[in-house]
Amino acid sequence: KTEQLTTVTTAMAAFLKSGNWREASSIILRSALTRTESEYGFIGVVAEGPVLRILSYEGMIWDEEANREFYVDAVRTYHEVGYIEFTNLDNLFGSVITGGKVVIANDPSSDIRSGRRLPDGHPAINSFLGVPILKGDEVIGIIGVANRPGGYSIGDRDRVGILSQAVSVLYDSYRRYEKEITLERDRKQADELVQYLAYYDVLTGLPNRTLFHDRLQQAIAIARSEGRTLSLLILDLNRFKEINNTLGHPNGDIILQQIGLRLQDAIKEADAIARFGGDEFAIFLSGADANAAIKAAGMIIKRLEEPFVLEWLSLDISASIGIALFPGNGEDADILIRRADIAMHTAKKTESGFCVYLPIYDQHSHERLALMGELRHAIMQDQLFLLYQPKIDLKKSEPVGVEALVRWQHPKS
């Protein structure tokens, strides 16, 4: 028993070191063969598939794939009713799993079970000892050894029985280990998904605003240290809301995906292309001055001139592009993004296709924001009043209608 316990300890240590269940079970099987002076043997466990999974074998040629169907009916029964009934495997080691008891056959030729079909690769059986591997009352596998000169004894049964208990403990450890590995893999995949969602746009696969901002800030730092320029382009589709409202958001999403692909195709030298959200995209080009940025904007506009084709409709889509330059228009990412956005809105308002940022556009933006804020107060303070103005038919010199005009009595006017 001491030698067998040493074998168990060695097998467990091997498993804990490498996580290799087959290697650990082979240590136990080799011990069983040595202790019983057997010619060959195997260890198998009931596993998913459904198959009897052969974990280790010695002294025979075993083709798991070739024998897979051999166990299907029996193991399917096991999964359905909770125990194994080998309807088509009533042989010597099938009986071990079926009955959950040790089988010793020292004269197999007189045992009807030895005449049944054996798996491919099994040599002839001159004597056989099969010991069930148990987990509680459940049979989870088998240790089978065969062809001991002179046959098997009760002592052989006991020696292999101790090892079968070790296999049960080892296999249970393996299943827990396997579960931990699966959980760890799932956690890693979940972490990778969270990381992806944090920095990439799911629809187009492009970087999102957060990742683009980080990359832009890093590029600005490099450009500053090297004394180089950098151009930022922000693109917004014209009247894209009409597409969503008319054709539905799923078709709008298809258009956005195509936009992302066309941008990557048009500006291959771009350091980064991102979708900021909605129908707004951003691009930056290290080392690019105003002329290079304008050329890039022209390439984008030309690429977008090609019709966008859905299954049943061809669409013409245009965009407005705002350009901001480092270092002339700003020294950090936030300022450049804001000013490129202002230039983009100017291009949209003037329908010019693209626009390079100028300080005057920023002033108009501040004035517009201030005016909007004052207008809210004007409504609350009743500074608005209504005037009616007649509409006259000059040929007939007769009123034909009236229009209402809202006037603002501004306190500073």
C-alpha cells in the first residue's frame, strides 16, 4: 500500500505541476500494470460527447476516433437515466461499468462476455481484471488490465482498487481545474470585450472618441518635440437624419459602415480614423500642413461622391469637413477637436464641402452661444412681443393676408 500511495502522490504532484491529466493518469496506469504484471491496460472515464474517454493506455494501439461510436449508445443511456446500461457493450470491461463491481476473468474463453466485439486495437484477452472508478455511488470510469500470467487474484483486485480511488480523486481535481480554466478564459474574454467596447465603435470597428483623443494627444506631443505639423479633420454627413427617418436606422447603420470603409480606403496615410458618434467621423494626419489637409479633404469628398448602394436603392451622400491645424489652431487635443468642429459647422452652413478653421468662425460661435443664452432669459422676462404685418396685392391695392412677426426688445438696444 505504501508503494501505491507513493504512486498516487507522484501522479497528483505531476498533475498539479503541469495540469496534464493524461500524464498523471498514465503514472497510475503504469503502476497498476507493474503491480499486477499485466501485458496491457487502460483507464477510461465517462465524458461528454458522448463517449467513454480513454485517458491513458499501455501495451496496445488505440485509435480514439475509430472507437468513438463503440460507446455512443451506452453513454447516451448513462446521460438519460443516470446510470450506464451497456446494451451493445456487454463485454468484460463493459460489465465493470454496468454493474459497478470488480470483474475478474481468468478463463475468458468460457465467459460469454469475452466473445462480444472489442474496440479496435485491443489484443486478445487471456485474463482480465476490471475495477470501477467511483464517485460516491456513481460509476465514472474503469481501470482495466489484462493478460497476467496465471490470472488475477484478490490481491491484484485490492492493489488496483486503491489506484482506482486515486483516479477518482485525481479526476475530480481535474474537473475542478478544468472548470477554473474555463472560468478564467471566460473572464479574460469578458475583459477583452469590455476593453474593446471602451475604445472601439461596435458598428464600424473604428476607434471611438476616447481612443482617438488619446492617440491625438500622443501625436501632438511627438509633433511638438519634433517641430512638425499635424492636421485634424472632422467630418459630418449632410442630411443624414433624413436617411434614418426615411429608410430606418438599420439602413442608416449600413451607410455608416460603408463610410468607415471608404474613409480607410481614401486616406491610407491617416494616423487614426475614428467614429465620434452618430454620423460624425474624425481623422488626423501627422506631418500634414494646410495644403495636405485640404488635399485629404478633397479625396474624401471625391470618394463619397460614388453612390451608396443598398439592396434596392442608390443614394448620393455628401459630407462637410472641418480642418484644424497644429500648432497654428491649438496646442492640445481638446482645442483642436473643438476648432475642427467649428470649421465643420461653418462648411455645413456655407455648403462649401470643407473649411479650414479661422479665429473669426470661433467668434461667431461665441456670439451665437451668448445670443442663445440671452434669448432664454428674454422669453422668461417677456422681452418678446408680437407684430402683425399686412400683405398687400399691389395690382389691386388690396390686403390679401397677414404675417406675424416676433420682435425682441433687447435691453441693450
